Amino acid sequence: MKLTITPAAARFLRLMLLADGTADSGVRLAVSPGGCSGLSAELAVAQAPAAGEQAVTVENIRLFLNAQSRILLEDVTIDFVDSMTAQGLVFHDPKQVACSTGSEH
């Protein structure tokens, strides 16, 4: 699986694990179609993969991904933004067309 996590996103995920996990914990990342990047996600710290999930290690971070998430995250870059207008993980999917921010007249 080809998935990239930027240093900023890795820092954010490691802080989540430090705050809520143990040495063996990972991040459950459930991705579904939707949102401006084409993806929306729910994430939580978990001790082990649930039934149907696979553990994938990226940047020394264990991610627990279901089959749909593994397919949707192929070739995606996960970044973290912290700005006046947004804070959180952002998914850059080269297969997705950008959203329109306004209408043209």
C-alpha cells in the first residue's frame, strides 16, 4: 500500500497515541468517500485491529485500516493543518478533483 504521512501529520498522530494509548496502540482510521478532498475520516486510538482491519505501519505509526480505507487511501498523502480557518488531518488524493469554493457568474 502506498500511503504518505507528512511530518506534521505524524507528529499529530504520535501525540494522540501518547495521550490516549500504550506502546502497542495504533490509530484506527476509518475513511469513507466525502468531503472536499474526496475523503472523510474518523480516527481513534485503539489497542489492536478490530475484526476485518489490517495493521499497516507508516512512519513508525500503526494504523488499523478496514478494506475500504485501504482502497481509498492508496496514493494519498495525509497532512495536518493548523490555521485560523482549519485544524486537523487533511487528505491529499491525486485522484480527486478539487472542490469549487464559489460559483461563477
